[in-house]
Amino acid sequence: MALVGVGRLMQNGARGMRAAVLGPPRFGVTVCVITAVGIAARLTYVFTIAHHADLGLDATAYYLLAGPLARGHGYSDGVIAFSGKYVATANFPPLYPILLALLQKIGLTTVTQARAASSVIGAATIPLVALLGRRVVGARTGLLAAGAVALWPFLLATDGSLMSETLSVPLVTASVLATVWACDSQRLARWALAGALFALAALARAEAPIVMVFVVGAALIASRTIGARG
């Protein structure tokens, strides 16, 4: 009997080990793998397709705005700067040109280098979407959503085209995630974090405050409804 018991114990242990080895990987590890695939896909796009394409009008404006900033002339019109004059401008939100200026300051001065760096930064959307999906629905949904974001053609092209969505998309996603997190409690610090992230998103894209109104408004209504039912 004792030998039978030991045998069963060993059998159960072996099954547990097989389950640990053959079972699904942990959420964090999977998100890291998906993010790495997304970064690789973005860099592949930059060096095979975007590398041979001209910049669009907005992308050109962002890149030209970064030049005077990197040289210490403030947020100045990039076209007029070619004449040696620096005229302040407010044509575009400043956050993405500031990022491009910082890239130039550290030596990434070519368009292709800026595209590659922007692609890596834009891939931050992938883990943020994974966390948001897990928080709202479940881990499997988070991973599926992250996989879609990693290989979504529109995001691949946007992140490699020197567009402000490189910053605004992950910032808005982080803002929504922070808002969902803030709904879990009435702590002011959590709502302040969501507000700060939305403020940063507004410095990248002018439409971000509109998104904030709908997201925060819906979150407040939902939290009050749940509280009333409870």
C-alpha cells in the first residue's frame, strides 16, 4: 500500500511538472514576447518600406520644428528657420517635436534614425493594451488585443512615419488604463494621474481632451451606477 501511495504521489508530481512546462506561459512573459514581435515588425517596416518613402506634410512639419528646438532656438517655425530667423509658432502641439529634438540631441539626426526610434517608442501601446484588456475583460483578451496592436498595419505605418500618434496613442491608452484604475477607489491621487496623462496626450494631439471628456465621464457614471446598485 505504501508503495502504491508513493507511486501515485510521483505520478501526480509528474503530471504537475508537465502542466507547468506545457501549460500557457505567464501573462507578463507573453506580453514581453508580443511586444518584441511588435518592435521587430515596426523596425522591419521602417528599414524596408518607410525608408524609401517621402515624409508627409505633417511629418515634415514635426521634423522641421524639432531642428530649432534641438539648437536652442525655442519652438519656432521650421521653414522660416532656414532663413536664419526664428519665429515662434503654435501650429502643432509641441510634445512630439520635443521628442524629435531630444533624439537629435543624442545623435539620432537622420529621418530614418528618428523613424526607428519613434517606432520603438510607439510600441509602448502594446503592453498598455494588454494590461487594459486584462483589467476590463481578462488575460486572454488582453493578449489577443496586444497581438492585434503589435501587427496592426495602420499602427506600423504610423509609428514609422514620424507622426504624433507615436506618442498620443500610448498616452491615451495609458490614460484610459489609469482612469479604470482610478474607478477602483475614490483616491484623488489616482484621478490626478489619469488627468496628468490626458494632459500629456493633449500636448501630443489636440483631440485628446475630447477623448478625456467621454472616458472620464463614462467612468464616473459607471462608478456611481455600480455604487448605487451595491
